[in-house]
Amino acid sequence: MTVLLRCPARKPPIGMLLRATVLGRTKVGPKHFLLATAAVALVLLFAADPASAHHVMGKRPETFAQGVLSGLGHPIIGLDHLAAVTAVGCLAALYRIGALLAIGFVLAVIAGAAAHAQGVTFPGVELLVALSVVVLGACLVWRSVLPPALALGLFVLAGLLHGYALGESIVGAEPAPLYAYFIGLAVMQSAIAYGAMAVVRLLAHPTLGDPAPVRLVGAGIAGIGLALAVGQLSTGA
């Protein structure tokens, strides 16, 4: 008597499942993504200076508490920074080491802000910030799954640019509010990135159907960056 043993099928890696599901074919065509990008860009072109740095407290932080609140608020009130960290979280969800990739972005933001606070100057950074948002959004729309090392490089570069721009509001602050600002900035950006990762991985679940909203989010993010870039170019002109 012969006994046949059936071996359980080997499950594909989570990264492969997420890429196939989230970035797979959907019922939403390219024209929908172009329309979403153009719509967001047109709306923001009529907005009042969305890319400029703001003081959450109405002034430069002077206490530890004000520094924390300022750091927590800046990634939210700055539309370009909110779009970038959201895109980073969405893209990081496609990798098994996504949490580490997101942390790489956050640490790069802190490094960029610290460099600005120490007096490092980098002209034209706002335009580069806007272009980085376009690139991150486009990666979501056009299903660009980069090698992990290249994705980390993109996140670090974008993080340095965004961090430098965010550091404008903390230049000249005392050490206590300065370090508190970095803490708040790291906490809020980590929360946004990990929240975006969780949502994308939830949408990647086979029982939840069409993952097109993730790509539409990418189109909206690219539109935000496009509008900000046009605004920077028109201002420079």
C-alpha cells in the first residue's frame, strides 16, 4: 500500500504579494490618474503659498513644550511635507523591510533640519522639495518598485530636502526647544508613515477588492508636488 503525502504549498513572500496586489492591474485607467493629478494641481495653484514654512505656535519655539508641539504640527500644516511622508509610508509598505525604510526617511529629515539649524545654506530647496513630492507620487502611480537600496536612497534624499525646509522655523532656537522640536518631528512623521503603511497593507488584503485608491492617492500626491513646483517657478520668475 502506497501512502501519498501532500506537501503544503509554499506561500510567496509578503513583499511579492503586496506588490502584485497593490500595484497590480485595476479597473481604473491612466486617464483617471492624470485627471486626479491635474485636478489637485489646479486647486492648489489657487491656494495661498502652500509650500512655505509656518510657525505652529505663531512664533519660534522658546520652551521645551513649544518645541515638541511645533515638531508635532509641522508635518501636518505643511502640505508638501504631509504628502511626502504619506507617499513614503505607502511605498515602504511594498517592502518586507518597509519599517526600516520609513525610519531612514525620518532620520534623514531630522538630519536635514539639524543641518539648517546649524547654519548650513542650500538655495532653491523649496523647488527641490516640490519635485521630490512629484517623484514619490509618480512612483505610486506608475507602479515603480525600486530595489530596497535604491528606495532607501530616494527616501533619504527626499528626507534631507524636507528636513532642511522644515528647519527654517527652528533656526536660532535655544537647545531645549530645538531638541524638543526634533523629538516631536520624529514622532509625528513616524506615526504618519506607519499609518500609511498599515492602510496600504490592509488594502492589499485579497478580500478587500480593488486597490486602485492607493494609486489614486499617488496621483493626488504628484498633483500636490506639481502645483508647488509651478508656484515656486512662477515666484522665482
